[in-house]
Amino acid sequence: MSNKLDSKGMNNDISPVDEIIEEIISELPLKERVELANMNKETVAMLKNIFDMYVRGKTDTEVDDSEYTDMMNNLWSKLQKTHKLRIVK
């Protein structure tokens, strides 16, 4: 897979799963993004099956099941990088 950049320096070759994750992040209210980012791994694992069923019901395209594995973990990881509460001194 090549990484083509558009005129704004954005990557145009992202997977359908990454597109879904980015869309979900953009539609989540800030409070929910922060809450999700600060959940522990066990809580995220409990939400995984519910989240996967929701996403499958919302997608119009056929995506290989292997691409859906760990979608919740990918979403959680992305939010932890950008929305995790940190101590400021």
C-alpha cells in the first residue's frame, strides 16, 4: 500500500476501518471521548462486542471480518493518545 498525500499533506490511503474510527471520533462529544480514553483495558474489552455489533449494523460496505477485530481497541488507543487526562504541574 502506498502512502499518497494530498495537497494538505493528508494520507488518502486509509482503510475502511480507519475511516469508520475517524468518523466515530469526530461524532463523539468531547466528554465521551475523554471518558473512553480514560477507561481501563478490562472495561474496553467488555464494550468490544457491543461496539462491533453497532458498527456492523451501521456500515453499508462489505468489510472482511478480520478487519473488524480490535476496532474498539484501535479507537481506544487513538483516543488515549489525544484525549487522556494528564497531570499538569
